[in-house]
Amino acid sequence: DESYTYSDYVAIQWTDRNTIASVYPNPSDGVFYINSHWDSSQTSVMDLTGRVVWHSKNQVTPEIDLRHLPAGSYIIQLQKEGKVQTHVLIKK
């Protein structure tokens, strides 16, 4: 009948030989969760101009609260031992 149903929950997953991390839900109303086997030593969220709007250093942070920010696209960057993963977060 060509009808579709969509879930509100979407995960983004990065995968390669050395790293696996997912950030969900994406898009979100502002709270994102990191699920990773890779403990990030530094996590940053930047707006599209490159300004850091959220940062965590030397700790595993499973929750990122961006509710104080306006709706839009943001870049998340996870770093450890010279390795970097980046991706886009969408805040509704």
C-alpha cells in the first residue's frame, strides 16, 4: 500500500578496524548518548563555524546535553591517542 512508518530513534555508527562508536538518538531534542568500546580522552561538540559549544576532557562521558543550544547541525569529535572520529549531530 506504499505506506511507511518511521522511528524517532536513529543511531549513527562509526566502524573501522580500531574503533566503534555510536551516538543516538540523532536527530535529538538535545540529549545525545555515546555508546563506545573506545574510551575517548577528549570529546568536543562544535557549531558549524568551529566554535566549541561543549567539551569533556579525560573522562568518559556517555551523555551530551545540548538542550541549551538552538536547533541546528553540530559536529562531534572524539579523540584518543592521535585517533579522531567526527560526525554531524542534528538538534531538533
